[in-house]
Amino acid sequence: MRNYDEEARTAHFQEAARRAVGDLRSGIRYIDGTTAVGRAQLLSVRERILATAANAHGRPVVTGVSASILHGTNWFDPFFDVELIHDLSGSTWKGAGRTVRRYQLAPSDVTDIDGVLVTTRVRTAFDVGRIPPAWRGLGNLDALHRAAPFSILALIRYIDDHRGWRYIRQLRAIAPLVDGAAESPPESWLRLLLIQSGLPLPELQIVVVDETGHGFARVDMGYRGPKIAIEYDGEEFHSLAEHQDRDARRDAKLEALGWVAVRVDAERLFDRPWTILTEIEHLLHERGAY
């Protein structure tokens, strides 16, 4: 996730303060310099994208992360720019929080969502999967596939037809790994770490049953045979005391059935990833899996 560009936004607000205030009774504010909305109106992220695209000159196509959001993706950087593509004769006028490029998309790459032109699922996957680094690209692809399933084979064919594009090697490498079962980008990043390290491909969203056949737990990923559960603990879901108590009871039941849990948080994933790999490899060997 990129940081909030405080310096750029400070300059924007300083410039706004220098401009004539105008009629404050108009009840209008401008979210990107030109798109007018009610002064008291709070927009959802989807409403912001639709309003920006509808107000732009001509009929631009929403692309990139913005297109992924319109297709239903819930995981994204909150400080993203609305990305628009105009045809070769279109305007590239930029605004605050808006990026505009000129490129001639094929008609087959464009669809309509709520009256706004948007790149198709496959074309959107092609764009967001090329965002570096590879772990971010895979997280984008998994999130899009979970929200709006697309054909992996169609994506691979599209990649083959667009050789030479920027970061195409990254996309070609991660496209076969796309799995909509991943419930968050960090789970995708963790899975890619395991694969790149040479560890076996983990199974996702494993349902664990008790002695009665009742499914009492679902682990993020792991290895069913040696009973190794690998869990990503997002702070928003696991920091509350009641969640920690629930996790402890669940882990105790897993342990009673012979399972062992490897817990990963953001600090460990990004600052000490080798400790995750050595722990998992040790457990695999200890339990007779290589």
C-alpha cells in the first residue's frame, strides 16, 4: 500500500485556499477540480469513480485498480487515483486524484458498468497484474478473481498476444497462480512467498472437521496430509480480545486433532519472512513431508 502523499495534498489545499472562495451558498464542492458534488455529500469509492468518469471529457474508459473496484474488488489502496483512458484524439487533462492516458483500446476490451465504460475483467486483470512487485500483482489478481471470476486461460492468451508490455514477465509468471479462494491480498503475498521459496503449493481455505464430521474451522492455507495450518492474522480481525479467545479455542481443538498452526502477521511477513519459511519447512520434515 502506498503512503498518503501529504506534501502533494498540502500544496493542493494551499492553492485552493488562495483561490477566490466564490459563493459558499452554492452547495457544491469539486472532488477532482472539475467534478461537482453536493458540498455535504460523502461519496463511496464506487460513487467517486463513476462521478469522475461521467464528468470527464468525451467517453473515457475506467481502467486499472479503478476498474477492478467497479468489477467488485473490495481490497485496494485507499489513496488510489481514478485511472482513465481516452482514445488517441481524447484529452489527457489531469485532476487531483485522477490519472488520464491516451491509448486506443480494442472494442473487445471494453464493457459498460452503470453507464460508464470500463475495461473487461480480463483486460483489467492484465493491467492490475502488472503492478509491481509480483506479490502486489498477485494480490490484485486474486482479489479481482474472487469478486469477478475471469478465465485464467483467457488471461494467458491475452498475455501471449501482448508481448513486450511493461512488467509482462511478472504477469506471465504469476497468472497461473491466481486463485480467487484467497480472502485478502496478504494471503496471496504469503502464498507467493511459499511458492518462490520452493516449498510445496499450499491448499487454500481448508475446512477441518471434528470426530463427528462437523466442519468447525477453516484455515487460510496449509497442508492437509501433515496437518499444517498456515494462518494470516490481519490486525483488523484478530486484535480484539474476543477474537483472540475464539482463535485460542479453535487452535486448541485443531491441536487435539493433530494439527499445528503457523501464525503470520504483517510484521513477520514483511520484516522476517525467512522465519515463516524455516518454521514451515521444519514442520513438513518433522511430519514426513518433503
